Amino acid sequence: MPLASLHDAVVTAGQFPLLTGVTATFESGQVYVVTGPNGAGKTSLLRVLAGLEPLVRGEGHVLGYDLTTPQRRSVRRHVGWLGHEGSFYDELTVAENLEFAVRATNGDRSRLSGALDIVGLSQRRDVRAKNLSAGQRRRMGLAWLLIRRAELWLLDEPYASLDDDGRETFDEVLSAATSAGSTVVLTSHDPITASVPLSFLSLRGGAT
């Protein structure tokens, strides 16, 4: 049984289509790259898999949860989500943001320092999020994924705002995640340089 699947999945905002009739399966330990023009529904697809958007038609399952029922809300506790902006508080420091996220998900705080080392933020752990650059905020999100160690990673433009060193770090984390059995679904306008097999899902219609 696949980790996640969609069959003729349709999502709308009022009468406006966000995702139109998508069918796809996602297997464990794989990296899936969602492609398509602006407005094709890439971000909406990730939000569906995260349990953040309800299906109005079709079928969907993630980690055994039915996306067409209230079960979909339970998916959020089991996925690692990294959106464009990240869900962090500007007035909290890097460490405080991550500690808050760990408590909110019953995570393992012992992974925090190691994650900051890997993403190169150890020297910035006491800096408030509002004083970080866009690339550093992206690294903070990457640290959260390392701490979370979810079965399913959903990443919206994860390379955005990262410099070459940050991209290399992300590629290393991506390889380690899939080696550990995690499934990654991401959108990206940048080429993926991680040394992992990639599967591609092309979207044509809808809107993000």
C-alpha cells in the first residue's frame, strides 16, 4: 500500500478550481518533484497531502487517513511541512521557535542542537527570527524537519532564498531523509542536485 494516494482529487475555493482531477501515488523512501506552470496547483497539492485543504471530489489517503473525512485533520501531526514563509514567531529566537514546535508535537528536544549544527545556525540560536535573513529562516525550517523526522515531508520551494552552501546542505538532508525511509514531495523551480532518484508529477490546470 502506498504511503499516500490521490484519485481524481478536486479542490476548489468557492467556485474557483485549485486542483482539478489529480491522480497520483507516493511510495515510501522516494522523492517526488511536482512541476507545472504558475497556477497549476502545486502548492494546493501539498496542502491536500498535509490535510490542510479538503477534497470536494475524488479520493485521497495519507498514512492511512482518509482525506475525504474529518480524519484529514489528523494528518497534520504526522507530516513535516515547510511552506514559503515557515510557521515561526518573529519575536522568538531560533532556539525558542524550535523548542515551541517540539513541545507542540511531542517531539524530541535532544535533536535540536544537532539539527542547528547541520544547517549552520548554531551561532544564531539566540537571534530573534525577525532578524534572520530569508535564507537563514529557510535553514531554520530545515532544522525543524530534521528534528521532526516525519514519514512524509512536504516542501514548497525548499531551495528558495538558499545560497550555494545552503542548497548543498539541503541536498545532504534530502538524501539522508530518503535513506531513512521518509517520503519527500516538493515543488521547485530549481534543479534538484541531490544524489537521489527522482519521480516527477506534472500538473497542468487549477491555481495555486
